[in-house]
Amino acid sequence: MANNKLERTKEEILRELSSVIRTVKDTRLPLMTSVVAVEVTKDLKYAKVHVSVMGSEEEKQSALVALKSASGYIRREISSRLNLR
């Protein structure tokens, strides 16, 4: 039962995170940035996100920097969009 909830939560985070990344207004973030996978701990406290960026190595590095700088915005948006209770 708990495993189903974990899988549904991972899929929901992946879907919402893909949507939120499109709204980030940072020129360092290419349009071809997609969320590939999400790993969530059993207590739903932490999530590890795997991101794919199409482009050169320099574009990939700048995209990661842009995502790290927008992490506060992304966390706030995800928490307001998801209802995990």
C-alpha cells in the first residue's frame, strides 16, 4: 500500500516539476530541459531529481547553475501545487 503511494507521489512530483521548470525565467536555462526521473525517500522528506539538458557541455553546466539558483522558487511552487496530506 505504501509503495503505491510512493510511486504516485514520484509521478506527481515529476509532472509538476516539469511544469514548474518551464515557468522559470532564467536565460541560462535552455528550452530543451526535461525531468527524467525522481527518487523520493520513504518518509517523503527528500527528493532527488534527474534532469536532462540538450546542448553543449557549457549549456548543461549553466542549466544546472540556473536550476540551483531557482531552487527556492521551485520548492515553493511544488509545495503549493502538491497536496501530500
